[in-house]
Amino acid sequence: MFSSIRQDLRAVFDRDPSATSTLEVILTYAGFHALLAYRVSHWLSIHHVPFVPRAISQVARLLTGIEIHPRATIGKGFFIDHGMGVVIGETAEIGDYVTLFQGVTLGGTGKERGKRHPTVGNHVVVGAGAKILGGIRIGDNVKVGANSVVLKSVPANSTVTGVPARVIKMEGNRLPEATMDHINLPDPIADRFLALEQEIIDLRKKLENRQDR
């Protein structure tokens, strides 16, 4: 548990340029506070301590605005940026070096039993307001665009965006850390409108050429 906490602290400095000191992070970062509470409550939960883990998670939710179920599984180097409104369900599984922005939900659809929350791979970035719902799998090195709603599993090395989310980009290699953000994403709807506009322009040119003959 203590090793995971140290790596969570290191992740803040690796991914937040505004972090200036360890004391500042420990005292003022709500995401780190919520994760610290989770590490303690999860340890108690897997050692079958009743009631206390859920009580810790609910107090953390009140103080930070971030709700992480004690039975969720979270890997090392996890980072929640800002974090208000983040919800992580009971059967969610999160890999190593994952980043979540504010308003992200790793939730269920209300229909499943058993494994009803997402499994998120390593080096995944989930943009602000995104919802990943159901017992689906998000592969390694995936980027999820802000406000996307992901309802189906996503292959590794992909970028998804939209409502419902769809794959708009796939990479053969792992995305470098420098590109692990959630704003430099293609807009498939805008791209389609541009393509349609170009088709209309081409058709107009053809009609004009015929009229000139």
C-alpha cells in the first residue's frame, strides 16, 4: 500500500506542471486525498474489515467530490486531475499510469450483475466528463475524448470520442507521454461536414462546366 501511495504522489509531479512541492500536493490536492483514502479503504476491504471501508470512502466523497468504491482495483501511478465528480464503481479495474480528468464516470448500466463496471488498461487518459459504462474493456494506451460516452470495448492504441463513442484513430505504437492529453483529438463530425462541403463544391463546379459548354 505504501509503495502505491509513493507512486501516486510521483504521478502528480509527472503529469501536473502546476505541482511545485510535495507538501503542496499532500495538503491541497483533492485527487491525491481521494486516492489516499481509497488505498486505505481498499486495504481494509480486502482484509474483510466491515463497514469502515465504505465509511472512509463516503467521508472522502464529501470532502473531495470524488467517489471511489473500496472494492475497485486501481494500479500504480494513478492520477486524478482536479477530480470533482469522478465516480469509480465497485467492480472497476484500472491499470497502471492512468489519468482521469474531472467528471469521469466508470460506472454500470444498471443491467449487469457481477462484473458490471469497466476494466481500463495501462497508460489510458480519460477526458473531462467522459462516461465509460458497463463491464467493457478499454485497452492499453487509449485516449478517450472529453464528454464521450463509451458503451463498447475499445482496442488498444486507439482514440475514441463522441456520443456514443467510436474509434476515430488507431496507433501501432504506444502513445508517448507528451501526447497523453485529452484536447488534441480529431472531430469526426466536423471532418464529415467538411467532406460534404467539398463534395457540394465539386458538384457545383461540374454543373457550371456543363452550363458553359
